Amino acid sequence: MKKLSLTFDDGPSPPCTEALLAVLSYYSVPASFFMIGQRMLAQEPTIKRVEQAGHVIGNHTRTHRNLCGAPFEAIDHEINRWGQYFRPPGGHYDDGILEYLRLYNIQLVMWDVDGLDWKLKTADEIVEHLTAQIGSLDDDSGIILLHDGDSEDLNGNRWATVEAADRIITSYRARGFEFVPLCEMTLPRKKWLRGT
Ligand SMILES: [Zn+2]
């Protein structure tokens, strides 16, 4: 089955989060936003709009800290027992983190397709990078990683991501792909749960 699930990390970060919401709403596409706790504090209106649109809000830690090797108390402080889904900052996790997630019934969510949009500067580059990976997905099914949050390298510029998301939705729908929420993807993946 041809299906893709869009995920956006490091927000909320209006106005780009809001611009993405407009794109997703235009195409009626569900997505997941893995937000950083300390960025959520000042962004209640945006968070409300994400929720009202029916998107999933996932946990991306309180301060975007790499928790590998961290003691339970530190993991607990950063993940804070909330959310259905967790994405570790930088994709770094170990057995301690997996144990914590199991304890609080939180699902680890990594990705299959990486937009590298924290590094690539134009929508063309991001779309090209995504397209190559989507083309080689095992079962035509994958979770796409993009970022609506600030990037120090790009001075918070996320407009390339917004445009890339729009183009990916348009072109893959035309090729018969369906954009689905995370709950319609096969999770958990065994390869993620082995730890590192
Ligand atoms: Zn991140």
C-alpha cells in the first residue's frame, strides 16, 4: 500500500508552523508535530490550531537534549511522561530511553525518509532528497521527517520546508500515494526497538 506520513520536528515555530497548517488544511492531509516542550510554553494559540486541525502532537523532549546514557530522573524531566509518540532529538536513543517509553506506554517514532531540511537550503534540494528516498522504500510506505522549528544554520528560515511539503503532497498524491496519520503506519518497527 502506497502511504506516507508527514512528521515535523522542533516546533512550534510560527509563522512557519502556521504556514504548514495552511498547506495541510488545503490538501486535507494529517500530520504529526514533534514539539519541544520549552518552545510550547509561549505558543499556545499555534498549539491550539494544530490540535483543532486534528494533527498529532508528539513529544520531542523539553529542551532537545540527547538523553543517551542519562539517568532516569533526567529522562523523566525531559520526556515528562506525556504524549502517545516520542521522537528522540537527533534520533539518538538507547535501552534506558526505550525502557522509559515502555514504562509510560509511549511509542518511539523514528523515520524512513529524511528531508535533511535542517541542512539543505532550497525546496528543490529538499524535494530531490525526499524523492530519492521515497523511490527506494521497501513497501511504498514511509514516515517522512521534516522540521517546522528553527534551525540555527538557517536563522529560523523554514519556508523551503513549507514549499517542499506542498510539492511532495501534490506529486505523490498524483502517483497514488495516500498521506495518513501515524496511527495508520505499522508501528513499532522492530529495528527501532533494538536500541543502540
Ligand atoms: Zn529535533
